Amino acid sequence: MRILIVKLGSIGDVVHTLPALAALRQAMPQAEISWVVERQSSEILRDNPLLDRLIEVDTKALRRGLMSGETLRAPRQQLRRLRASAFDVALDFQGLLKSASIARLSGARRVFGYSRAGLREPASALFLSKTVAVPQQTHVITKSLLLLKGALGIPLPETLSFPIRVTAEAEAEAQQVSANAGGKYAILNPGGGWPTKLWSADRFGKLADSLWSNYGISSLVTYGPGELELAENVRRSSVSGKAQPVNLSLKAFYSLARGARVYIGGDTGPTHIAVAAGTPIVGLFGPTEWWRNGSPRMEDICVERNDIHCRVDCHRRSCSKWICMDIEVGRVMQAVALRLGRI
């Protein structure tokens, strides 16, 4: 059977779908499995041993070509790659118009996706040949596994697996950073896709000081594109000098996270990669839900404001109140102590 997984991005969304890939390969070892993903979110999937083919696309260029009717080279090449296999099944794990349309453009005989209640863009149901209902308030990882079960009858796994292949170069990159930190480190990630997801750089700096004074743990302040100044603000806010900004490739970050004593960060791609790496997690969640996007492990901890009325179904990318991430350093340190005690 030829199966196409459609999960375009973001990086966190891709990581959340890895357990479904692992379960699919376990149940159907002879299947030919392909995955179509946005090029900017593809690094974590490259060289994955469970995939027969990784199809990287630029949906903006593809949409421009399709809507304008222009015979642009890049869209033509993307469509050829997408249609190179006669797919029997396409699984739309994203629930968007663009993901469902790509699943349909693949030429798959059957396109499975969520029922309307589970779709981020309900109109995408028009491109599906069969839908699968999932319960409300389901973690996004479980949601993907339930789609797999409803589409192909594959049972939910007893344990979650996040297959990521790390290259020797990425391992070496992580080992160098770890050695510079003395081998005993926490990872602090102050970044996030939305301004409303951010905990203050000043508090991250004070957290680094508390980690050093209480546990002798130095802090690696990880940052991605456009986040250097944010990481530098964390470093400047730390008086102990134990907050070191570092920038790594995604797979090197994954390797580094496997050796961290604890990870502290918000609802963002690096947090989900750290979960996949098995790192002890303390999550800082504001406008989004831990039960949906956070760690599925019971021992991991979320610090959030449940004492405010506006936390219900918020998802605001801007806010005049901006209070859900107003969390004191002491509360986060209490969560860190509790999480370290569970190791």
C-alpha cells in the first residue's frame, strides 16, 4: 500500500505527528510511506528511516502557480513530486484547506481527515473522501493516532515513539555546546511564535540565577532565527553569568535536549522537540492549552494562570491585558524542584 502523510508544518505540528508515523510503520512494515511537508519545517524529518520519501513543498509558490494559471517551474516540479506515486491513501493530519487540497492533488484514491468538529478550517472537509470523528479536548498527538485508527484500523500504541534521526554532525554540534556548559545544564527557551506566548526575558535571566544558586546547573538559552536579541536580553538579565545563548540546528537541539537536566519554555517548536527527546519539561503556557499541545507525560509540569477568567479558548496573538504569562519566577522554580524530584 502507498500511503501519503500530509502534515505541512509548523515544526511542533510535525513533531506531534511522529508517533503516528511510528505506529503506521510498526503496523504496516511493507507499506510505502511518503510525507509531504513545508520546506521550512522539513529538517526534523530528513533522513528518517521510517519514511520511503520526503516531499518538500513551498505551498505559497504552489498556490500562486495554481491560482494564476502561470506555468511556473517550481509549482510544476512540486506537483510532479507529489504525483510521482499512485497513492492508495492520503492522511490529512492538519485539517486546513491547503493540506486537504494537497492531499487531493496527490491523486490518492482515498483521502482521510477529521470530521468538521476536528478541523481547523471546516471547509477543508470538501476535499476529503472519508472523515474520522475524535473527542473534544483530545491531545493533538492522540488526535493524530485516532485518525490513523479510524482510517486504517491501526490501534493506539501503548507507548509513544518519536522517530528522529540525528546525524553525526548534529551530535558533534550538541556535544561541543554541552562540553562548554560543563555537562550539567538546563535549557531555557524564551522564544515563541506569538508575542502572547512569551515569558519575560528578565524573568528567564532570574530563573537562570536560581537554577545556578540552588542546583549548580548552568543555563543554555536557545534561540532561533530572529531571536538573538531576546536571548541576549536573558543573558544580560542574569547576574550569575550562567545564562549562555546558543543557536543550533534542530537536530543538534534534539541531541542537546537529551542531555539536559530540565527544559523550561512555552508553547513552541523547541518545547515539542524537547518532549520528543525525553527531556524533563516545565512548560509555561498562556493563550494555548497544555492539555492539547503540552507534554503527554504525566511527570512533566505546566505552570499557568488558572486564576484569570480569560484563559478559556483564548488563542489571542495580541492582547491588551497580557496577564496570562505574568508568572513569578518563584512559581516556576517550585515546578522545577518538583520536576527534578520526579527523575
